[in-house]
Amino acid sequence: MRAAIADNAPMTTSPDSIRVAQALVQQCQQLHQQGIVALATACQSPRGLSAERLDQHQLLSYDMAWTSAELLAASNALEQVAGTPDSLDAELALVFTVEAITAVLPRLEMLFLELSLEAEPLHHLRAGMAWADLRRVAGSEAALARTGQRLQSAQVEVGMVELDESIRLVQETFQRFGQEVVAPLAEAIHRDDLTIPETLLQPLREMGVFGLSVPEAYGGSGTGGEDDNLIMVAVTEALSQASLGAAGSLITRPEILCRALLAGGTEAQKQHWLPRIAQGQPLCAIAMTEPDHGSDVASLTLRAQRVDGGWRLNGAKTWCTFAGKAGVLMVVARTDADRSLGHKGLSLLLVEKPSTEDHAFRFEHDQGVLTGRAIPTLGYRGMHSYDLSFENWWVPDSHVIGEASGLGKGFYFNMTGMVGGRMQTAARACGVMRAALLAAQRYTQDRKVFGQPLTNYSLTQAKLARMAARYACCRLLTFQTARTLEQGGSLASSLVKLLACRSAEWVTREALQLHGGMGYAEETAVSRYFVDARVLSIFEGAEEILALKVIARGLLEQALTASGGSANAQANAKATA
Amino acid sequence: MRAAIADNAPMTTSPDSIRVAQALVQQCQQLHQQGIVALATACQSPRGLSAERLDQHQLLSYDMAWTSAELLAASNALEQVAGTPDSLDAELALVFTVEAITAVLPRLEMLFLELSLEAEPLHHLRAGMAWADLRRVAGSEAALARTGQRLQSAQVEVGMVELDESIRLVQETFQRFGQEVVAPLAEAIHRDDLTIPETLLQPLREMGVFGLSVPEAYGGSGTGGEDDNLIMVAVTEALSQASLGAAGSLITRPEILCRALLAGGTEAQKQHWLPRIAQGQPLCAIAMTEPDHGSDVASLTLRAQRVDGGWRLNGAKTWCTFAGKAGVLMVVARTDADRSLGHKGLSLLLVEKPSTEDHAFRFEHDQGVLTGRAIPTLGYRGMHSYDLSFENWWVPDSHVIGEASGLGKGFYFNMTGMVGGRMQTAARACGVMRAALLAAQRYTQDRKVFGQPLTNYSLTQAKLARMAARYACCRLLTFQTARTLEQGGSLASSLVKLLACRSAEWVTREALQLHGGMGYAEETAVSRYFVDARVLSIFEGAEEILALKVIARGLLEQALTASGGSANAQANAKATA
């Protein structure tokens, strides 16, 4: 590859550059794996990973999650563009790879320093020809300017995914619906903090949005294969591009509920609920988080007490999105008073309630009271997230998912839904990024500064290239995760959620910045994208919890399993040192 | 230093670590200077810097500005803590230095790669003992955790600045006023988009806020020395901590207007206006930006046409903050119809108008019309920024700053005010950071997760340490800039504005994240800090313009001047290559 480079001239993207990039990413992954194994060894106790040692290594664990996510996104993108080295997406994959490796190297160096690993291979990689060549090709001023220019003149989709004709059709339908029906209402819903109106919900019901994860046998359109996930991701992205709050997040709740019902519901429950959910009648919400227990599911306290023929609920939930409009809430409740059972004492109860657009409600039923209050938020408006309080609220036995045999299994029934929810949240982040990127592309073409359109300046071009690269690679990974989710893509779903959500914060920040003062005006949609994006790293697995408790833990456990006895021996050696 | 390190144990901060850090920063600065000289040479034309070549190198120029800002903040902080190596601030200075060098090295590597400079010294620095030692001392997990713990238990001010007793007293007075009077009103002003009420303005008038930059001889409290700037920065930070929009930004406008009057006003104008401005009667606003000309002052088009005894204004302004409440606007207008004069055709006109709290106004006076409309914004509320339209608005000759001799000099009269405004904006950013940091410190102590206060976790400690480090170093540099502003600190004022504003975005983002869902709720002050902080990188010199047109250009010009003939010779060699 080296010979092809004349002076500082950027190389044209070529199969060669992609191979070089792949090799570099692979080297980073190998070095990272070495770090993971070393950290796993350092955290090993006779009974697996030591919680105490993990707690001491939170920063390395956190960084490890980010490194894994970035390298996975880069390697996935490079693999997908390998066949089309001349495409814009190939350029974007290389641009992202440069960004990713630039971010990853200092983290790897710190990891190696902390764990006293031999840093020479890292220094070698950093000082080597391949890395210099790749940066010239896809990280230099000239290269980024060229990619930015190409982005601005090309009439092609960024982060292009090969989809079957039928899925592509669904995608286009929802993109059109998003732009023509949702987008014109999105500003008012956001700025006046309205509830999503029936004028939006009714056509979405008719388009089958709520039945995407419901199997055909139960009145939905799900076929149970990877296509279900691809469609869900495509539709979620398309709707989120128009509005995260007013449309893009509608599918998350039915998906979680359906997956729980499919995992644990009785046949009668599936027959009763799934067709209704598929039709969006009733709409549904998930009540899991509690005021004092955000991410700590095992400590949830909302009590369901046994009474004749059912249960009485007492306690509080918070951040229950769409709880007002919803006609049914899936409540994660403690059906066993023994709190030492942790997550094994939890069950899923379906609570029926009247639907309301009010920001505050109070319902009484059979000597029980349910009150709700919408929490005002910076963005992500339209569905509203509610504080809920249950006082002696009655739930019949028939409304416990799985009935008697579902008791204590709530956590497990909920798990597949959460994994799907993360992938969907990555798709939501992609939609917001896409909207922000397109807005920035348009604005910089229209806006003149110092006598020229903003887009003519090389800094603008570089910024747009990097934004597009990040969006494209997050998008490619989101769809790839959808393809592979059912074959154990749980870790990938967490990795892409982590990366896409933070990326959306950054892309919307840059898009706003490119708008200058206008970006800060609430009259400009990009200001909404910015505040909407900020919720993404908080909900559906806050980034710290996801990074530490799901991703890093998963990687370290994998490493222990893989290295087996040898890691064990090293750990013992270290522990006695 | 090396000998003192046992395994991975973090060293205690010591004079040694500070010296090592200083040496590393200095090396980075020298290498950076080499890059600056090389870029200046590459951009040189026979008549100074070539605009065309500068445009090709916007990305390098942009990165160069950030590198300069970070290294300056690090070196300044290290110098200031050198005498107290055991202090928390010394730890924070080292933590920031690690962050800064980590960010700077990849940029330097790219700069060297692009300009074909010998990268060996960079690789050497990166792979060297000193850098590894410094990271162990102030960048390792254990070190960051320790600094975070110390921050949480220490009852000391972060970013402690030595101030004279009299200034300290002013600072404390305004900190107290901010917490006791401003903060309780801040939420309502933000969420209901109110105008700052007289219940806030009147005590601030009485406390002399509007007279800080007015010399004593004209009824203010200014003495003309560095103390004026120190007080202004201290007061601005203290008020911004309570609210950026409702208090922290009140001083910026009078300062800009006073500096313009002092630079160019006639004695009669100074006698008339300065005492009134000092008393905050009238309040004032600055009308510079136009809808089609954000940062491009030379292209401003609002016309002042000569008529008998004065001028008629026609045209539009935008983002005129506080224009409703203000009784006088300083309008940058084109008094010479010859547009080729650029900024030399501009003058400063004082427009008197009625004060109003309305979001929209229309005033008629002497056959002229002035209309205004508050632009709704994500944050920075309370003052409102207005679109203004002037139709045949009459301004008498007496209201042109400098009268006849001030014509065409508006740009120059305005310049010192802009420089002061940047320093003040850095202080505003510091106030917002301080508020966010303190909120995060409190919240993480109160909030329990997985059975422990959030603050007990090492990731929280590391995050808090980095946030505090960034705040402390921005603060130290802001005050240092205030001390040296009158001796040519113009570049420093731009550098600290650039860094502090972006830092405020990051610190408020992290503070919000540490609050989890609650941070996204509008009921929590940290959500306001986050949206308020977002304006900082946009106004008072958008970060791209500041980085490219002020900082990078300044650095490159300095380099050309310093290198003189030799750079010239190299440039010629390069141009013919």
C-alpha cells in the first residue's frame, strides 16, 4: 500500500485501504483482548469474577466497553463495504475507522500501563506505516474535505443496508409517513409538550406499527425470523428521524410487552393480549424503574400482596413512559415478600387503566387508587414519562404473566425484551442522527458566510464527513445486530446501544453548532434533535450500567471461560504477589 | 521520578510530579510550535498569509487552536499550583494535564504527518517514562478515584485563586446573592421564559453590577487596573453559578458599551452615558449580528443614512440579547454607503427606546419604526435575544459614538469590548461548570445505587475528578487572563473562551449523566445547566470563527513574524516544489 502514496496526497479509497484498515482494527482487537484477559485475571476469584475487584476497576471496564463498541462498529462497517470500495460508504467506514482507532489507542495504552502489559506492540502500531497511511487516506484534511464534498453532492443514502424488497418497501413507507405526517406535527408536540395526538396514532395503528413484534398467529405481522428485527429497526429509524418522542419510540413498549408475553404468558393470555396490542388497542407501557432504584432491578420494592383471587399493588414507579395514554401497564412487582430473593422475587403484572392525555391522573377502582404525574423533560416529549403511585390497586390472578407458574420469573420474561429494546434504541439514535445530519447538510448548503456557502469550507466538509461516518457505521451495526440478534446478539445489542446513543449526542451537537445561533433557536428542528438525543444515553440502560454491568462483565466472563485454567493460575499468582 | 514508583501504586502528588508535568507540557508546546511554524510557512504568500491556503488548512488550524488552549490551561494551572504540591488543586492540575496531553498528542501526530515533519520526538514522548509516570500519578484508576474521594471529602474551593481581600469580599457577596436571591428564581425564569424581574435587577443595580467597568470618575467602581477585570470575572462567575440567563450575563453588555464609549466617545458622551449605565438606568444591549451575517462583521449591511442633524437606520439585526428590557441599544451600522470599505464603513450608534418585558414590541418615533421579537431558545433565558427591524429609525448626530470623528471607527471602538466579552464569557462558562460540578457532587453523595451512595464507586470518583480538574484549570486560566488582559492578553482571552465554553458543555453533560433520569427532568437544575451551557460555544465568537479567524490566524502570524526570512525562504521552496 505504501508505494501508492505520493507525498501527502490522499489515496483514493481502494480495496487496499480497506484491507489495511481491517488489519489495523484486528490488531487493536487482539491487543484489546489481551487487556481483557489480563483484567479478567486480575478480577478473578475462586468463584468467578470478584465484585470487589470489579468495583476497583470500573474505569478500565468502562473504557473497555467503549473500545469494544468502537472496534466492533469499525470492523463491521469495513466488512460490509469491502465489496464496494469505491462507494461513499467505503470512504465513511474508513473515516470512522480512523476516528475509532484514534480514540481507542490511548485507552489501550492506559489499559496496558495499568496492567503492566508490554506496550511495545502498541507503540509499534502507532508509529507504523499502516496507521500513517490510513490516516492519510481517511483522516487527513484533504481526505475529509473530499469525503465531505462527495457527501454533499452525492444523492445516495448513507450507511446503505441491503434489504429485501419487502422490507425496503416498509422502510420507504415509514420514511414517507415520517416526513409527510409526523414531521409537520413534531415541533408543536415538542414545544407545547402535547401528547401524541390520535391523528398520528390512528394511521400508525392502521399501518401495523404495534403489531411488528406480534407473531402472525396472534394478529401481528411477525414471522419470528430476522426479518422481524430488521423491519422493527427500519421502521424505528424512519419514525425517529421525524421525531423521537412523537413517533420513533412507539414500538419499544409493545415489543417489550410482547416478548414478555411470548416468553412467559399462558396461551389464554397470548390469545387475549397479543391481538389487542398488535392493533394498538390498548396502547401499553412498561412500569419497571422505581424512584430509588433506577438500574438496580434486583432491589425493586413495589409490592404485590396476595389476596383472594389476585393481588394488591402498593408502591411507586417512575419514568413510566406513555403511562397516561396506555390502557395497560406491564408492572414489574415483588410478589414474594422475601427481599433476599432479589430478582427472583419479581413477577410481571398487567394493570388495566383508562387511557388519558392528561399530564396528571388519578383513577379509583375497587378500593384501589392509581395516580400518575408526567415528569417535565428537556425533550423526548409526546409520550410523557410518569411518576406512578399504586395504593391497594387490584390485579386479578389472570393478569400475572404466566399466572401461577410465572411467579418469580418476571425478570427472565423481561430479559429478551430488554435486549430487543436496546437494539431498537440504537435504531432510535440512528434516526435522530440521520435527521440532524440531513439538516446540517441542507443548512450548510443554504447558509452563506464570508461570501460563500458554509459547505464550501474545508472545516465544514470535515465535520460533515465525520458526522456522516459515525451515523453510517452506527447504522450498519444496528442493522447487522438485527440480523444476528436471535443467534445470540445480546452483547452486540448492548454495544450498539452504547455507541449509537453517545454518537447521537455528538452528531446533534455538531449539527446544532453548524447552524450557529439558529441551531439554538427552538424554531429550528435541530435544537429539538439535540435535546431529544440527550435522553438516549440515559434510558434503556444508562450508559454506565450498560458499560459496566452488561458489556464489561460479559467480556470479562467470556475471557475467563475462554482462558479457563491458565487465567486461573495467573490469578492465583497475582493474588499472592 | 521513576525510582519513586512502586509497581502500579499511584504516587502522591509532589513537586516532582509537577515538574515532570511541566516538562511534558513544554515539550508538547515546543513540538506544537514547530508545527505552527511549518503550517505558517506552508500558508505563506508574498503578502503574508494566503487566505486560500489558510482555507485549505482549516482543520489543522482548528485543531491547532484547541491544542494551544489545552496546553495553555495546563501550563498555567501547573505554574499556579507549583507552590502547593499537596493541595487538591495540584492533583486537579495534574489530572487535567493528563487529559490535555492525551487529547493533544493525536492532533500533533496528525499535524506532523500532514506537514511531513519528523514524528520521532512525538513517538519518543509518547513511549517515554515521563508520560507513563505522569499517567500513573494522575490518570490511573486509583489516582482518579483518590482525587475524586478527596474532592468529595475536602471542604475547599476548587480552582482556588489568590485574590486581594477586597476582591474576595465582592466575590463572596455575589456568591451569596446568587445562591440566596437569584437561584430560587432561576427555575421559574427559565421554565416560564420570563424576563429577569425588577426584584433581581434592582438589588443588582444597588450592588453596582452595571458600574464595574465604568471608571470611578464617571460614577462606576472601575479603577482601570487589573482589579477591574478580576472583579468582573469573579462577579460574573458567581452570578452565572446561580443562573447564566437570569444574572450571569448582565455585565457583558455594559462592559462592551463602556469600553466602546471609553475608546471612542466624546467627553460629553462619556459624561452623559457612563453614569447612567453604571446605575443600570437605562439597561443596555448590543445590536451587531445580522440575519445573514453572523460572524462576518465586515459584511454587515444595516444602513445609517445621513439626514439633517442625524441618521436614519434601515435594516435588521438579530440575536440582540436584552433588547426588550434595554433602554439603549448600541447599534453597529454602516454609515458609509461604500460597501467595499468593509469594516471601515461601520460606526456605533446609540439608539434610545422604551424598556419593555414583552417578547414582542413595536415602537414608533418621529416617523421611524423599531420592532422586536424575542427568539425562543433552548436555554439562556431571562434576557431574551431579539430579532430587530429598523425602519427609518432616527438617531441624532450626538448619538454616534465619537460623533463626526467616530464615523467609520465602529469596528475599532468595539474591539476591546469584544476581547473583554470573551474573557467574561469564559467566566460565565466557569460559573455554569461550578454549578454543575457542585450539583453532581451533592447528588452522588445522596443517591444510593446497588446499596451504596453513587459517590462510593470508582467510576463516579473518576468522573468527578475529571470534571473538577477541567473546571479548576479553566477557572485558573480565566482569572489569569483577567490579570494580564490589559498587557496584551487578547489571544489568551480567545483561548480561554474557546476552552471554557466547550468544557462547560462537557461538564454539564457529565453532571446530567450522573443524575440519571433525574438529570433529564426539567425540575432538576442540572438540566438547565446543560441547555444553558450549549449557548456558550455559539455566542461571543462561535468556536469555529474564534479558532480559525482569531486564534489560528494569530498564532500563524506570530510564527511568520518570529521566523521572518527563513520561513519565507522555505515557503518559496515549498511553493515551487
